[in-house]
Amino acid sequence: MKNVIVDTDIISYFFRSEKKVVEKINNHILNGGSIYLSAVTFYELKNGLIYKDSKNMLDKLQTFVEVHNVLPLTHKGADISARIYSDLRKSGVTIGHTDILIAGTAIENDLILITNNTKHFSPISELEIDNWAV
């Protein structure tokens, strides 16, 4: 079983107890898989929750990251991301920097990116993606 890295939207669905996402995350763990998130995803979630002053959700996020792995942005991941961004831009496709950094982290660590935003990430040919919200 290949391990996964979850995008910001999937973690948000998990925290809101979206049935399909909760079941798929739980099944993945029960089958011996690991769940990762990037430091960029952690940043996106944390800044939004701090802005909303959502103590309950901040506590949920803290518990989640204590159990699962937060992957740092490394030089190698930044290099992969820069090449992806440049290649896409040359072909007329633009994706936001944070999403490119999440994709680069997934590729660097040989992880499947779990996102509900598959269309957005689909131009990144070397990125394996799946959607656990459907």
C-alpha cells in the first residue's frame, strides 16, 4: 500500500466529519497506510483557523499533527516544485505556488496526493492523485 499526503481540502472535510473522507482515511490507516501532510498544508490550515479564532478546530489540527506526519519543505522538494512551475508556465498553465509546493513534496516523498481538486493538479504529469471526497 502506497502512503498518501492529504491536501488542505481533504483535511478540512475530515475535520467537518465528511463521511466518505473519514471512512477512507480510517480505512487507509487500518490497512497499514500512513497519512502525511506538507508543512505548506499545515500552514494553510493553521493560518485560516487562527484568523477565524477557531479554538476547537485548532485543537483538532494539533491532535491530527501529533498522530500523523508533517513533512518539511526541503531543498529537493523546492527544486522539484520550481521545475514543475516553470514547465507548466511555459505551456501556459498556472497553478498557485502553495499547491505547487504541496505537489513537489508529494513527488519528493513518492506519495499519492489526496485532493478534491484533481482537475487543478492534473497538469502535473509526475504527480499521482486520488480523490477521497467522491
